[in-house]
Amino acid sequence: MKIVLDTNVLIAALVAQGVCAELLEHCVLRHVLLSSDPILAELQEQLAEKLKFGAEEVEEAVHILRSQMQTVNPVEISHTVCRDPDDDIVLATALAAKADCIVTGDKDLLVLQRYEEVEILSPSEFAAFEARQSR
């Protein structure tokens, strides 16, 4: 399965042991993780500015994630889809990747539930989605 993890899920996976860390590990082992330079740039920014990670820590975290993901160039979306237009880049990445789903904690994305052929799920919803897909 092809999966795009939103920045908030990646951050949660990096800073705390819990659902997101387990999800990241599971997806690295069993699925194809996809991302884009804009998502990874947002991750770098959030780690440095909001979480006060040092430059080396940020570089290492992004390098490790990049090594476990395929990056794609987001497609162009002709109109604003999300309540927060900044979130459209996640949708554009998922469309470019032909992803099966986006996993996010962002309510502006979750409210959509689906965009074109891409399911939009919370981390806690992923296991049930995965089980449905493997039938």
C-alpha cells in the first residue's frame, strides 16, 4: 500500500513513543511511504522553530525519514480544497504518489475523509483501513 504521512504524524513519531511511532515503524516495514520536498521542508521548519531541535538533529531526522520514503513532486491542484490552503500540498503529494491514503491528525484534512481516490485517515483509523484493504 502507498501511504503519505502528514507532517504532524511524522513529528509525533519522532518526539514520542506511541501510536504515531508505531505507525511509522509498521509502515516502513510493510508499505511504501511517500512524501514530497514541501512536506519535508515543513517538517524541518517545525522541528527547528517550534520544537527547538538543533540543526544537526533536524538534518539527521529528515535524512533518516528520506531514506525510508520515496519523494514525489506534488501535482498542481487548480483550486483550494482544504479549509487551510496550506494543507493542499499534502493532497497534491498524495495524488502525485497515487497513494492509497493520507494519515494525518489535521482536522482540516480529516474532515474531507477522502479526496479523489485517496482516503484520509487519523493514525487510530489506519489499522482498520489496512485490514479492509488486505481482504
